[in-house]
Amino acid sequence: MANGRDELSERKKLILKAIIDSHIENGEPVGSKSLTQNKQISCSSATIRNEMAELEELGFLEQPHTSAGRIPSEAGYRFYVDWLLDRYNLTQSEIEDLQRSLRQKQNELDAIMQTAVSLAAKLTNYTALSIKPRQPRITVGRYELMRLDDTTAVLIMLIGGIVKTKYIRSNRPIPQEATMLLAGVLNARATGITASEITLPLMMEMERMMGEYEYLVSPVIKAVCETISVFDGGEIRFEGINRLLSYPEYYDMDRLRDMLALFEKKDALLEVLSEEARSGGGMQIFIGRENLVKVMDNSTLVFKPVIENGRAVGAIGIIGPTRMDYRRVLATIDSLTQSVTDALESPKNNPDSNV
């Protein structure tokens, strides 16, 4: 099968592009007769039929029925995305609306991402998603413990430059000397390790170090693990799931039910997308069976990480049929992720900036 830009003649590329553009627009198989109306294709219907037959042999087209025209295969869509796609430019009003909406939400990442994913669904008419990727290794850098009263203390944890607190309540007294001792034990034994690395033998060692105050170790370690798990759990949100019903590809109720189950459970998709988002790469496009989640074998997933200070803090994506409007989707995702990055890194949102 041809897989490089130069392995198809210019005429074949032109015909393949015209077929995919037409199929994206109306969802129907494309015949040679309709292509003769395309002013860019200056050849006879017979020549077009021959070229379409060769494109089918090469694996770029499929014929759903004997008497029907052709539709693109996954390989055809992949060639189209990699080599034939024209740049789509959002209108000035679309860009202004997008930027205006994001500027109103500059203070919090969650609010910005929710606004962005709503805009993505609205601008493309597909299902949009936002991702807060799972973090592979979250650890506490330092602990402090502050006694509030006889049975209550506050555990203070420094995680990646962010301070998190948890109230610790005990049925037994929490003396001042116990809080000082426990802070020292935590800093000596529980910094720089993940929740999964806090094992029973480690807890028993810390209990021995605490002596008569060993009863404080269990509730404190529970609070540490709860905090870390929330911090690194990741999150995925969807917007416009009902938009899938606009496309014949999702009329099959069994397939639609499987897709909705995927959106509800989220874990399989979140695991895949977290790994890709953390890589910090550019636009990612998974067409049909390229998707690692089997139920999406008739769909295309497009997403791109959102970068803040050189680190991927999330991603914005689109899910739709394989015949999605790739030009519009790619332009929308590009513009949105850049706008979110600009909003996050703007002087208003960065108190350390001297600007």
C-alpha cells in the first residue's frame, strides 16, 4: 500500500481529496459522475473511474456496494490528514468570540478548560472533551503538623509547589511533642515516595519511631494517601455527547450504547489520553482502528495538549465519525489550545510576572 506523499500521482491525490471532501460533506458514497463536476479535475468520467479503481486497489478507497460509488478507507483518511488537508482558518468573529470567552475565565484552569471544551463542541458540532492527565509520580516534598486542640491537628503537605492541608482528628490526645515528633518522622521516611510506595512495613517502622504516640501514624498516612490519589487521579469531561446522534455512523444502538458506556466509565480513555498528553507532543489524530479503545473503531479522536510553562497541564479534543471535517477540527483545536495557553501564562494569571 502506498503511504508516502510521492507514491500517488497528482491526479490520484486530487481525486482522492475530492472524494473525501465530498464524503465528509454529505456522508454518501461518491461516484465518478459527480467528480466530473469538480472544476479542478479536468479528465473524463472513464479516466476518473480507472483512477478510483486503482485507489481502491491501493487501499485508499472502499466500495460499500457493487453498484455504489466509493468511500474513503482508514488509510485514505490517514493520507488525507497527513498530506492533502488544506489549512482551515477560523473567521475573525469566531476567533474574537473564542478569545473573549476565555479571557472571562482566566483565573482557574478548570474554568478555562470547561469554557474551551464547550466552544470546541459548538464550533465543530462534534463531541468535545477536556483532559486533566493522570500524573505518573506525585510525592510530598515536605510535611508540617500543627496542633489545634487536644484531639485535632492540621497536616500540611507541600506537593510540587502547591500546599495541601488535611485535618487529623483522634480519639486520643495529640500532645504538642507528638506533632513535632510525627513531622520529623514523616519528613525522614515519607517524602519523595508515591502512595503505592507507602507500604505496611514502612508504616510499622514509623510506628516504632513514634513510640507511645504510634496511634497517630495510621490516620496521618491515610490522609496523605487520600490527598495524593486526588492530586494524581486525572479527569476527563465531555461536552455535546448528544451531537453524535446527528451522524448515521452512530444510529446503530448497540454501538452507540458502547460509546456511551466508554464516556461514562472513562478509565480506559483517560489512561490512553493521559499518557499521550503527558508526552507534551503536538496534535494527535487517531483514525478508526488506530484508536487504542476498540469501541472507537468507526470514529476519529483528535486532541492536543495544553501547555503551561513548558508542561502539559491538560488537553482538548474532539470525537466524531471518521468522515469528520478535519480542516475545521484541527484549526479549532489549534486555536483553542493556544488561547488557553495564552490565558494561563498571561500576566494577569501569573503573579510572579514583572510585566
